[in-house]
Amino acid sequence: MAKKPAPRSSKLSVYLYVPNIIGYIRVLLNCLAFSLCLTNKIVFPILYFFSFVCDAVDGWCARRFNQVSTFGAVLDMVTDRISTACLLVVLSQLYKPGLIFLSLLALDIGSHWFQMYSTFLAGKASHKDVKDSTNWLFRAYYGNRMFMAYCCVSCEVLYLIMFYLAENETETLVDVLSSNLQKITLISFLIATSLFGWATKQIINVIQMKTAADMCVLYDINKKQKY
């Protein structure tokens, strides 16, 4: 007897995947967090970080329940980029010079946009597929889940600490960091352990943008040579 074809998933079923539902919860948590960011310096970082942790949970659920989807991957990245961008905008208003945080925002969004677009041009299934990269740090970042998690968590923790430490809109970033690093506190320990991961993440963003830009240029060259 011929086998019956497997039932096709409807659009609604994909939207209702467990990891995607967690993604919607992340969006709601971020909306609530940023609505309170200027009035409650305690609740905001808690809600924001909980939303960030849910990013790892939905990834685990996607693998556990075999509910990996392109929509879910895009939802995750968009949520990550927008939430980090909003936090950097807030920090740009709390510290001088604010251009530092706006530059980090531009680098983060620009590098991931280039990477996603070059991934589609190369016909790859994931922007994390960089096995063919010649840069060892770039391969190590996307190839080692723990290393990537450390760098990403370091960035978010450092930004949240900066938010928590902000007292007025005239403080400089260097002054706040240096004064707290001279103290022996939990916050100073978190800052010290986060700085390396944060710096590594920025280096990765630069490498990612350059690598993805090169791929786009090579795609154009190969396209012209075919015709």
C-alpha cells in the first residue's frame, strides 16, 4: 500500500510553535520593561534580562520539540536587535557622550543585517553557518555555543549595569566604569568579567560586517562573470 503523504503544516500551526509563543512573550516583556525604564530602575533590568534568558529557552524548545522554523529564527533576531537597540538609545540619553552607544547600536544592527543578507545570497540555512570563514575568531564564536553565550550575556549584563549605575545625564561612561572598578563589590566583579566578552562581541561584529560585505561583493562579481 502506498504511504499517505504527511500532513502539511498550516501557517497557524507554525505561528503557534512553542518557541515562537515564547518569542511573543519576549516581545511583551520588552514592551513592559521599556515602559517602566524611566520610572523603575529595579523592575526594568529584571524584566529585560528575563526576556533575554527566554531567548535561550526558546532555542532549547525548538530543538526539543523539533519546531525549528525560519520565522522563529527571524523573530528571535529581530527581537534581540530591537531590544538591544532600545537599551542603547536609553543609555545614550543617560551618559555623555551618547554617540558611543549610538555607534554600538549602528554596528550591531549593520553587522547582523549584512550577515543575514549574505547568508541568503550564499544559500545557507542559518546566519550562524560560518564554517567556511577564514577567520578563526569568527568560526570560534559561532561554532562554540558557550563562548557565544558568554559574549552575548556579557554585553547585556554590562549595558544593564550601566543603566542601573546612571545617576544623572551628565556622567561620562569612563568615569562611571573606572570609579566602580576601583571598588570591591559584586557590581565591580560583574563589570570586570563582562568587559572581555563585550569587547570580543564588538570585534566579532566588525569581522562579521567585513566578511559579509566581502561575500556580497563576490556575489556581484560572480554574477557579472556569468553574463
